Amino acid sequence: MSELRDLFFQECDDLLESLSSGLNDLDDASGDAETINAMFRAVHSIKGGAGAFGLDALVAFSHAFENVMDDLRAERLQVTADTLALMFTAGDHLSDLVDAARNGTEIPVDTADSILSDLELLSQSVGGSPMDVNTPEPDFVPLAMDFGGPLDLGDLPDIGDPADPVLPDPLDNAALPDLPDLAAPAAGVAAGLPGISMSFAPTSELYANGHDPALLFRALEDLGDLTVRADIAGLEPLGVGDWRVPMLVWHLDITPDDGVDLAAIHEVFEFVEGLCTLVITEHATPNAPQQTAPTPLLEFAPPAPLSSSSSRSEPPLPTNGALFTDRMSSDGPPPNDPSPLPDTTPGNPPHSKDSARASTIRVDLQRVDRLINLVGELVISESMLRQSMKELPHSASKTVEEAMGQLKQLSGVIQESVMAIRAQPVRSLFQRMSRTVRETAREAGKSARLVTVGDATEVDKTVTERLVEPLTHMVRNAVDHGLETTDIRRALGKDDRGTITLEAAHRSGRVVITLRDDGAGINRPKVREIAEAKGLVRPEDDLSDSDIDNILFRPGFSTATKVSNLSGRGVGMDVVRSEIQSLGGRVTLHSEPGQGTAISISLPLTLAVLEGMVVTVAGESLVVPTLALREMLQPGQGRIERFCDDDRVLTMGTELVPIVDLGLALGYRRAPVDLNTLSLLLVEGNSGRRTALAVDELIDQREVVIKGLEQNYQQIPGIAAATILGDGQIALIVDTDQMIASACGGLSTTAMEPDQTKVIHHA
Amino acid sequence: MPETHALPTATRQEIVSFAIGDQAFCFDIAHVLEIRGWTRTTILPHAPDYVIGMMNLRGTVLPVLDLSLRLGLGRTDPGPRHVIIIARVDDRTVGFLVDAVSDILMVKERDLLPTPDVSSTRTQAYIRGVYTIDETLVRLLDVHQVFPQAQDPVA
């Protein structure tokens, strides 16, 4: 049960994404009829799934939303700025509802109600078809599916025990004696009753998806006087037929209660559409001539030519009533169909025209991780093999050499391809930002739009996940601080609507994400003024433009003169920067007064590998992340001054940099070594503080695969993770930030307690 | 020995027995993933002394414990003759360095004798009981206790 639920919410994410991308397309006028169709399908599928799980709020809201889209599709309603704004709001709310349903939380009803009534107003204003558009909300009947597990169905209509004897059990019917002329070809549906006749032939998928005809019939019973007849003509003797193929066909006649229309009946079958052959015949008047009336045995009337599920041909039915044939139709519902057909049903992955989606599969992330691990092993084994080949006498033939070369190349390509599996386009990340822009602009009373460039650029999934927060913060900042108010913009001759551009691109093995606004740019004199007031810089300091820009990243700096609801709490850009740095990224800022500000984030393609300098300390190999590395000094190259105890400091011009002897700090040796015999690595941490790490020997710089230590052991102070070197040996990766922190607070282990902002969080 | 199925204590258990020094120990074979020869490990900083280091098991990085030192029986000087029992304990994979793996045996839980009332807290904490097999005392280890706890003080 919970698996199905998870699947539904996963699908919701995809569907919300396609809804959001449709809205964006409409917004920049690149959308067409198919865009609206796709959006309709998305919302409709959410509604379908939500109905199955008894998520009433979600069902009600998506139903209203879907109606508006149906009007758009039928061109009863035009896409205007107002409609679009409402649809954006509705889309955001739908996503909130999905989140709330997923987490089992409540969201305030009043917001929902106001959007809901706006939506209903919109669809009613066009006075669309009475069938669907004006269907009152409570008439929507969610169906419960019996998944065999406990399920809180909330306020669903009491459907009762599926085994209720009132309902025809297929076996009971099969056991009925004296069934005359059952196999006789029918002239038509023998419905002597006024009202609506249905012929319902489920396919095996219907059962496979957890539907139960009995439940459907019970739902129909609520709509009027119902007669159910089972047609067992298709039934094969036991032991002959393929028991997996449903053979029963039901004929249903209903005299609807007052106020129940055809649409209501369609809704009962809404979630099984495409899983059955359903023919609904409406008898215009009770007195319409019924050719098939002669048979007195109404209970066992000759069946419609739907003897089995495979009979999908057009049934020759009497046409004395409106005739609807509902079928799964991959090219969308007919334009006048009163009840929109779902393109998907719960449990069925969407198979729409969206070819990009059709060619993807869902894979458990753990499986991919395992594959990545194994491929990493393959690469290591390859280099181990190469190593031992070298130690062989020089008899190794040329062919072996060649084969080894091929192996190396192949394993490299495999590694790259496997890493690419985890890569994900930044599209969904960017789409989340478009919501942030809308909301922030609304709250700040500004007008803004988001333009995305290169949203197909792929980044490791773990990277995109952890980019959400910093990027949200940056986008808020850009709208709140970057853009001018509409009045000022107008006065400056700029477009009323500010533009925030999010751009992603691959550049030399890294991903660069740039956030640009066309606002006022950084007000440098003001930044300086505030920085001086806060004591961050001294008035006599000579600061370049970029120095001033970088003040924005200093902790505790906030230029917002008043603390707004959005940003300006003083935990702004420094948090963004440390978060980006913890991802192995760099942040750069570029601002032109009057033109706007651009912030670029440069990120590694994956968190699974890291560029590092391999060093040795007391016979152990260690890796120092290159990202933090600023300078390397050979033994004796730096001037080292000694202070109290064993504190030693490297003098770099006027700067005094504390030295950490890694051998001592990590407990590899007890006695201090003459630092002049050691190499020094100058590293700079997130805080901007520098420290020199003393190591015995520099080996080389290479990419290493990160292996977490917490999985089988625990965190180690001063160590971020481990990796496996070419010879199969494990090397520990130094946590430079903790080393820097320890250098300033002594070498006690308490100072190196693992903290939250670890360099690497991920195996 | 006659089978007495009625007694719940007659549950059978398969154990792997191994030697540390001249003593015999064992634990439930369900924990054991595989048995490896000694390989070089990478020293872990700030680790308890009985954590010898980390080893690479086909890409998995896991700690190796000197069981002898952990049990207070003296430090092992690991060499090619020693073996590492790779075990799964509470979602973690760990290697136990021992002198030699002796046997795989079927025992009945009701044959387990209580740990003798001795003063060592280690004995009480790590030994769940004793089996007598062919006149040899085989000590049943509590692998959960042997594993370094997060609150263990670091060396």
C-alpha cells in the first residue's frame, strides 16, 4: 500500500513538473493546444490518483483546476494574463496540496477556497457545457480501490463490503441454471427500462490495477435504480479457457435519480476508463421503441456482442439514444466528449506523446549507487592489474599491452556513463525557482519573471537536491534586493517587469549556474557604509569593487534597511556561500551599477568524485581536496616562526599562517618533526581563514571516488571521508575546514568535533 | 542426545568458532559475510586502539577490529597467517581480526552455559555464555557489544 502511495507521489512530482513547464510555455507564448492538453492530462492524472487514495481535498481542487483547463482546451476561455496568473497560483497550490497529502499535514482551507472559487468563477463565467463544467463539486464520486490493506478513506461514500450478497458475484451467476440462448448473437442491448443502459466488460488490467466491478456497481447504485446482469456467454468451461482473461460481461440498466446526469455515471467509471470496454446507451424517452423487448427474461437478456474483453469492435447498437463509446485513446479525448478521458490511470505510467518521458525508467537510487561502487572497483582493479603487469619480467607481449590499453579505456568510459545515470537535468530545480520568483515578487510588490536558459543541463541528482535552498535564497535576494520597484524601473526607462535569468551550462568539467537580474546592481557606497558601520571593514581600507561585492558574503551582513519578510535577516549570502562550498562549489559575483547583478555558482558534476592532492604523512596516504588548496611550498621554502609550545606559524608577507602538522594532528606520530623538512600546503576554508598543512611528501593530484566512513564506522574528527587509491589501499580525505578550525583553537579533539558543515556528506 | 522439540530452548543455532590466542570463541554464523586473509589496513586517527584501521573490501570501506585487544587478551601483531571475519552487525559491516577460524558447528541454545561469575566487566559485557564442545570451552561473543559504540571515548 505505501509503495503504491509512494509511486503516486513520485508520479505527482513528474506531473506537477509537466504542469509547471506547460504554464511556463503559455507564459512566454510558446504554448499551443498540445501544451494545454498535456497540462490537462497532468492535473487529471493527479485527480485520478488522489481519488484512489481518498485524498478529497486534492481531488476537489484538481477537479476545479481541470475544468478551467478543459475550457481553455475547448477554447471557451482564452489565455489571458489574468487567467495565467490564476493558473500559476492554482499550480502552486496544487503542489502544496500534494505535499500536504504526502506528509499528512493540513493546509489552511481558506486559501484553497479562495483559489477554488476563483477557478470555479472562471469556468462558470464561460457557461460551458452543462455536462461537465458545471458539475457541482460534491457530485464527484471518488472511488475506493481495494488494495487489501488498511486504508483511511476519509469521507468517502460507504461502499460496503465488496462481498455484499446484493451484488452479483461472478461465480454465483455462473452457477445459475437454465440460461437460454446465452450465446445467441444479440440484436442489441436489451434494455427495456427507461434511462441508461451500460455494457461493461473489464479487461484483466482492470483487476490487476486493484479495481473491483462490485464497487463500481455499488457506486452506480447510489445514483439510481440499478439492475445488474452478468453475461456469462464468454465463459469457458473450467480447465479449458485461459483463466487469466476475464470472461464476464455485465449489463447494467439504471434509472437515474433526479439530478443525476450522464456525466455522473461517467464519473463512476472514470478511473477504469481504458481498462474496460464500456458502452453507455442513453434512452431518450422511456417510451422509445425497444426492438429487443420481446424477451421476457430481462434478467438474462441476450448479451451485447461483447463476449470477451477482446471484443473491441464497434458494437452494433440500437441508436435510439445518445451513444458514447469510451475507449482508451492515446491521441486525446474527442473534442466534444462530455467527460474528459484520463490519459493515465493510477498505477499506469503515463504514456503520452511526451516522448522524453516515455523513454525513461525509474530506478532505485541505491542500485545506481551500487553500480557506481562496482565500476569504481573495476577501475581500481584495472590499475592494480596494470601495476602487477609492470612487475612481471619484460616478457609481457604486445597484445597484452594492447588489451590492457583497451581495458583501461573501456573502464573509463563505463565509469563516465554510470556517473551520467545519476545526472538529472536542472529543469525541475529551475521550475521551483519560477515559483519563488512569483511569490517573492508578489510579496515585495514588484513585477518579475523568470527566464531559464540551458535547463536541460545535467547535474548529479544529489547536487541538484542540495542546490534548492541556496538557490531559493539567491532568487529571493535577486527579486527583493536586486530588482527596483516598478515605479523606479519605469522612471529609468526599463521594462516594468524585472527579469531574473537562470542559466546553466557545462564548462570545463564543471557546471556553472548563473543567476542574473536586470536590477540596479550593487550599491557599493552603501555596502561600504554599512560594512563600516558594522565594523566589517575599516574606513581607511582601500577596497576594490570586487572586494566590496564580496562583503555581501560576509557573515552578519545585510543591506536591507528594513527586515522584510523575504530576506534581510542577515543570514543571507554567507549561508549561501558556505552551502555552495560544502558542495565543492565556488560563488562569484559580478555587478554593474544600473545594469544588474550576476552571481555564478561553479559546481563539480558529481559529489561522488573529488579532485584531490595525494600526500603521505608518516607512511600513510592522505588526500587534501584541491578546492581548498591555495599554494604549495617545498621543504624549506617558507619562513617558519615558533611560538609557545609547538605552535608554529608560516610568515607570508605580513600574514601569519598557523601550521598544522598533519602527522601530529591525526596521531600518526607523537613527536614533532622539523617542519623545514616537510612540504606545506596552504589551504583556505569557508571562513576565509588560512592554514598551512605540513605533510611529508606530495605524491600527485588526481580525481578520487569518495567513500563515506559513517556507513560502517563513524565520523572521525578532521577526516571528511575515505577513498581507494589505485593500489587498492584506502586513503583518508582531510577535512580542511576542521583542520583550519583546529589550528586556531589548538589541537584538542574537542575543537575538531565533527560539525554540521562537513565538506562531504555523501558516500 | 535425544531431541526434545517441545522445549523452546532446543532451538538450534549454527555458529562459527575461531581462535584468539589459545582460547576458542564463536558467534552466530548469520552475522558472517565472508572470511578473508589479512590485508593491510589504513590507520584511523582518533580511533580506539582496538580499531586497527580501515580495509577495502571490493569498494566497501570498513573498519577492522583487533578482537584480542578488544577482549583484553593483548594486541595482535597481524601477519599473513591471521584472518579477518567480515561480519554484518546492526546494519554495519565490520572486520574482526582473529588468529584462525576453526569450525562451523550446530549447537542447541539450551546447551549454552551462563558466563561464569567473574570480576572482569569485559567478560560480563562481551561473553554471552559458554558452549562445551569436545571438552573445549567455546565462548559465545556478543557481537553487538564488541563493536565500537558511538559514545566510546576516542584515543
